Amino acid sequence: MVATIWSISKLNYAKVAYYTVEVEGRGRTEFFDFQTRMKNVPEYLSQLGSINQFIKEIGEKHGAHELHFKHERRSEALPPPYFIQPEDGPSKYGLRLYCVRLSPSIVVLLNGDLKTHDYPDQCPNCARHFALANKISRKIDEAIKERRLRLDGKNIEAETNDDYDLFL
Amino acid sequence: MQKKRPNEDFSIFDEVLDKTPEHEKIFVSRSLEIANQIIIVLEQKALLQKELADKLEKQESEISRWLSGFHNFTIKSIAKLEAVLGERIITTPNQARTELSNRIEALVDDHIKTAIERIRSERNRPESRVPTQTASKTVTTNIVTPRSCKVVNIHDFKKANINNPDSHLRPTGT
């Protein structure tokens, strides 16, 4: 399975450039899928608006400081993917969007859903998004270590176009 | 073959924002501003999140929630934060104007005081009271300082008691 990194040109702000991934065969990028699905659920709209406002504020004014993002406590060597989640919401846990924060200037927005369980890998809504976010995070980290991908300011640079493909 | 960029219209992002009540957007904005201000102060004071948690007698996870940008801070929490950090976290526009005005006033006062002191000290300098004299054409200057006892032109002076810091040199022929 291949996931390709794409920039979201509409979400290229002064301080942060946002990217997303397209998983082969899905027909749309992960973040677009998240926006489309969540927008169609009226109960989620308020939280979705808060998440979007967060993305915009971080992008325009503050930069993607690590402390602005939450992540699960895991014992693996790599930190687990970050997530964005407003406090009040339709469930105890709220709407959650997984992302990979690469630097204060680059964030890869992925997917998410309404979390209904303490542990994301046991939540029927979030488990697959959490699993994908973990894989994407690892693969990007490997690609950077192997210098197939480079971070330059707000840009994710690659040696060749094929290097934007992550083999999951 | 180069991959084709997905044809997606992300105006959906702004459509969601347009439908979001203004107060909810302002809430996220203010919460992030406060969170960011706390982060700035932590960095300035080289304080870790854990250390702040210890000082406030809270769990680190609670501090982490504060900094995530969605926290509904109470005035009490902010007061405790300001007390522990020794720095203001929030201010109102009126307070900011008053503080700026006070700082400008203090700055101007300082400048005026410094200028007055400089003028006074220039008037009080002993050498400024010594009249300019030209006893002989070889005296190029008669600036004398009690402490240094510099001899400016040795040919015009009969004695130079340079080892006596209290002696005063005077040009001859005066």
C-alpha cells in the first residue's frame, strides 16, 4: 500500500504549511475525507469548526509548537502521532484529528473521528485512523533519516517525485 | 509517470469556519493566545512543563491540556499561573495603554534627569573653572587636573611634583 504526501495549497499560512496524504485506491486525501465526513454530521460541526480554527490560528499566528499538540502515552521509541481535539463535544472524548507534526512550520493533517473509547486502538471510530497515523509517522521519520525527504522551512523537499510516496 | 494531484476543493475548510459561531472561534483564538503566552514565559525562564506542574501542584497532563489551545481558563487559574511565573499572562487593552503610557513617561523622565545631571557635572568640573592663559608662546595648554598632575609642556614649568597627587601644576609666567 502506498501513501503519497501532498501539500494543501489552501492551507499554506505565514507560519505553517499543511500537508496531507492520499492512500492508494481511496480516491481522496485523508484530511479531505475527514472534513467531508465530519461536516455532514450536524452534532460534530461545532467541534469541527474549533479544529479548523485551531489549524488556522496555529498557521497564521503561533506556529506549530510541540506543546500545542497532544499525543497518547505510548512506550515505543517514536512518539505516537499527535492529535487535535477540542475539550467539549458530543462524547466524553470528542472529535479527534490525527496529524504528524514535523516541525514548527510543517504539519501533515490526516484523519480522525469521534473518539468513544479510552484507548484509540480500541475505539471503533478512531482505530484505523490511529493505525494509519502511526504508520505514516514512522515512514516519514524513516524517509527523513534516509534523506529521501528533507524539511526546508515550510517545504517538504524530496530527491525525486517518487520520494513523496510512502510504502506502508 | 508523474502522479496527478487529487482534484479536491478545500473551500470546504472555510465553509465549516463560516458556519462556526463567532464566539467559538474567538474562544479558540484566546485560548491559544494564552497558551502561547505561557509557552513563551516557560521558555524565557527555562522552565519545563513538569516543573510548572509541580509548582502549581497539578498533574503534568493537566498543564498539557492547558497548552493545547482549547482550554477554558478560569481567572483563578490565570492568577495562580501569574503568581507562580511572576509574569503577567493576560492584559486588557486599557491596561496595556496605561502601562505603555507609564513606561513612556518614565523613559522621558530618565532622559531629562540624565541630561540635567550631565549639564550640572560639566558646570562643576574644576578644569572648567581654570581660566585659559597663555604665559608663553610655548605653553600649548594649561589644562590641569589635580589627580593626574600632567605636565603638558615641561619647558615652561620650573617644577613638576608629579609624585604628589595633591600638588597643582601651574604654568610659569602667570
